[in-house]
Amino acid sequence: MAALNIETVSQTTSMLFSGRLDVPGVARLWDTAVKTVKKSGQGKIRIDLESVEYMDMAGATFISHLSRLAGSTPSEQSSFVTGVKKEFVPLLELAGKSKNETSSPPPKSSYIEKTGEDLVASLEDAKVFITMVGEITAALFSCVKNPGSIRWADTWMVAERSGVNALPIVALISFIVGLVMAFQAAIPMRMFGMEIYVANLIGIAMVRELGPLMTAIVLAGRSASAFAAEIGTMKINEEIDALTVMGMEPVRFLIVPRVIAATLITPLLTVFSNFVGIIGGMVVILSFGYPPISYYNQVVGFVSWGDLAGGLVKCFVFGLLIAATGCIRGYQTLRGPSAVGDATTRAVVSSIILIAVFDGVFSIIYFYLGI
């Protein structure tokens, strides 16, 4: 059991510790020892550990705290620790060192410094991203020259998970979008008795814009996050390093099948999304008393094959962006318990941003080309 004897002679307070300075012992003596140091006033403090039988890290931290507390008063007290057994010296040194490292908080960066650090980090991230895009492009060209090198089994498996399994959510979102847009468009159209022209709006909007965009956003949430999580987990488990050691290229082995699968499946999902969205608009038109053939004639007569082709061209680019971004963010996964979650979040956010940017670019190009 830990014990503390206090003796005061000629303005020198001696604190004689004995017994075991472990967690229970420190808890027993903490209040008494701290009050003694604070009440010492102008006197000196001497800590005697000669009678201490056992000391762990809790005891060493306790002694280090008392020593600092005595030496930090304005009266410039000096603190002496005597009678330390040689087996306790490393613990005391470690306790003093760790406290010294954490006692003074790191200096706060100014706004300009933080902005500069963020800019440098963004530029470094962009550099790594562009480098990975180059590697993926080179691997794709290599696979085009030699189709037999593509891992088609993995490609079809990824296509099934990213495409077939995504049909229910794509159908639900597309149907609701077509339904809601038809109801909203019918309000001003009814003022002029032209509810049937809602079919024209639904057809052109779904085929040219909403079908590709909604499908891409759904895939960004499903597929990009899944790709980032899969590759990120492999990165943490050092499976990618194992592939490199075995002489396999991780980009060709892991990323190329996912990019090919997403690029092929996105246009097919978009065609399905267009059809379901148009069906959702038809439900609204039928509720106004128009026959299905009238709705069909309006859509077919207004929407051209060029409109459909323009939307599908977007889809190929969107699929490429989604797969490549998800794989790159997964490949950039760092160490730590939240690393995979961070990589997944970055994959989804980056994919959606790129989809929005390229969708705007396509709109500008189509406008000036008159498509």
C-alpha cells in the first residue's frame, strides 16, 4: 500500500513516498501530495522515493506532475527527486518526455497558411488523380489492342452487380421523376388546354437530360462507392502490394474490368430509365382522359433519334467517369479505421461533381452544334 510522510525543516518540505506507486496508490495520495506542493510557498520541495517498492507508468506520471507543479510557481521553487532506484529511471524519463511533448499545444496556423496548405494538398491530389487517369487510359488502350488480356469473367460479374442489380432503384427514381415532372408541367399547360404537350416535354427531357443524369447519379452512389470500398479494403489489407509482388499490374487486374463494365452498362440502364420515366409521364396523361396512342404519337413525333443518341453519348462518358473515379479514390485509401469510409465519400462526391461538370460541357457543345 502506498504511503506519504511529509516533513518540513527550514523551509524545505520533504515528501517521503513508500509502498507501491501504482494506479490505486496514486489515487490514494494524489490530493494530499498536490495540496502539499501548492502550500509550500517560498520553500523548496524534495521528493524522496527511496522507500518505493513498485512503480508503474501511473506512478511515474504522478511524480513528474508533482515535479512540474513545484517548478512552475512564480516563486521559482526547485524540485528535487531523490532516492530513485535504477529500474524506475526509464519510467520517470519517459513520463517527463511525453508530458513535455504534449504540454505545449502546437502553434495554430493562420488563415493564409491554412489556405496555402489546402491549396498544396488539392494540387497534390489533382496530380495523383491525373497520373492515375493516365495509367488507366494506357491500360485500356493496351486491352483494346489485345482483348484476350481482359478479365471478362470479372467484367461480366461487375456488370451484373452494377447494372442488373441497379434496375429496381433506377426504375423507381425514373418513374417518380417522370410522374412528378408531368404533374408540374400540366399546371401551366392546362391554362391553355394543351395538357397533351406534356408528353413532348417528358419525352425530350428524359431522353436528352434526366435519363442519363439520374442514371449516372444512381450509379455514382452505388457503383463508385462500391468500387472505392472494395479497392480500398484491398489496399489496407496489402492485397494490392501482393499483386504487385506477384508481377500483376493492379490497374489492369482490378480497375480495367470495372471501367469496361460501367462504361457498357450505363447506356443500357439509361435506355431503361428513359422508358420508365416516359411511362411515369403517361400515367399522368391518362389520368387527364387522353388515350395511350395520343401520348405515344406525341413522344414519337417529337423525340428524334438524334436526341436519343446525344443522351447515350453522355452515358458512355458518365460511366467512364464513375468507374475511374471510384477506383482511383479506392486506390488512394490511406491507413486508419476511417480510411475506407473517407475514400468512399470522396469517390461519391468526386463522381457527382465530375458528372455535373461534364453534363454542362455537353450542353454547351450540343447548343453550338445545334444538336
